[in-house]
Amino acid sequence: MNLLPRTARDAAILAGRNLLNLRRTPGSVIAALVQPVMFVLLLAYVFGGSLGGAGYRTFLMGGIFAQAVTFNAAFTALGLAADLDKGIVDRFRSLPMPRMAVILGRTLSDLLMSVVTLTVTSLCGLLVGWRINGSPTAAALAYLLVLLFAFAMSWVGATIGLVARSVEVAQSAGLIWLFPVTFVSSAFVSTSTMSGPLRTVAEWNPVSATATAVRRLFANPPPGDHPYGSAWPVVHALPYSLACAAAITAAFMGIALTRFRRITRG
């Protein structure tokens, strides 16, 4: 069998194995589902009144989707680090399977977890008043864009898990970068409310591009007097977010595979 079909087949098998193992760690699944719901409720009702009320709740959801799948990168990091720590990867190494299949199986299983996360988050959004005002085709494209970004983020998580190689280190390293990346963005507020270098960083942040593109596809405008902005990545949010997802996937896939080869040689 050719390498590509073998890799796809083995990755699908390992993805199924990873999903079955979730039964042993229901707490991590609950955390992945509760976290975005918690952010929706806190931001919509605690801060929403001062940020635009019902209009802000509609605006908020695009950012929550982008943030939720970004946070799921920690899920990938912990899962891969746990397999390394317990010697599971050493067992896989003794089997006639491509190295790529081990990491791809992890990222694919976590992509399916992102589908579940988006479903739960969408239902929560509907409960707080969010609505999809765009066409069904545009809405489908928005969800596909979020999942593409989720796949890219899972490779970031895989790289962190391979570098950490222990659950404890992966837990710290997998979370520490998530808050500045998601909060210095337009996930929760328009970049037009920021000033100086912080605004520039937020405008070029891939999380901002994904959130803005999703909002436009859902036809969810920003609240009040805070427009999206006029910077190039804001105006061209959809192509920029696609380019970012592709670049992040390519870069971190290469880093992860290089790191995995070094580990399995040892």
C-alpha cells in the first residue's frame, strides 16, 4: 500500500482509539465543553450590558468560536504528552505504521472534539440571543473556517506536547500562551477600541482574522460605534484567516514531525 493511503488509514484508526480513550478522562471532555459556555455566559451577561447589550452578544459569538478552538490546542498537547509519558508512543513505534499517522491521529480526534465544542457553543449562543443572519452557504463556510483554524491550532498543541513530553509541563506550556493570544485580539472587543502597538498586534492576530471573517459570514455586525476597522487584515479577514491557518498548519506540522523523529530515534 502507498504511503499516503497507509498514513490516512492508520491515522483514522488512532483517531478512533483516542476518542474511545476519552471515556477514561471525562473530566477533560467536560472542561473542553464548559469553558466556552462559561465565557459566553460571563461576557454576555456580566460585561455585555456595558458593551452593547444584545448587539454585543451577537458580536461576541464569532470571537467565542475562535477562542474555543484555540483553547482546544491544550487538549492536543495534553493528550500527546500523556501518550509519551505512558510509553504508548513507544508501542506505536514498534508497529509498521508511518510516524505521521501517530500525530495526525491525535489532531484528527481533537478536530472531532472541536466539532462537538462548536455544537455546544452554538446552542449556548442561541440561548443568549445570537442568530445567524447570513445565508446557509455563508454559515457553512464560517463553520468550515473555524474547523480549519482548529486543525491548525491542534498542530501547535501537538508541537507543545512533543516538546514538553510530560503531562505536567504540557499543562503549563499548553495554557500559558492561550490567554494573550486570544485576549489581545478582536475575539471579545473590536480592535478599534485599542490604541498604539496593541491595536496593530490585535489586527494582525490570526484569532482576530478568524473571528472577524466568521462574524461577516454570519452577518453579525460589531455593536454600537465600534466598526471592524480599516487595517488590511481586518478588511481582508477571510483570505488572511485562510492564509494564516495554512501557514500555521504547514509550519507546526513540520516542527512536530521533526521533533517526533528525534524522539522516536531515541
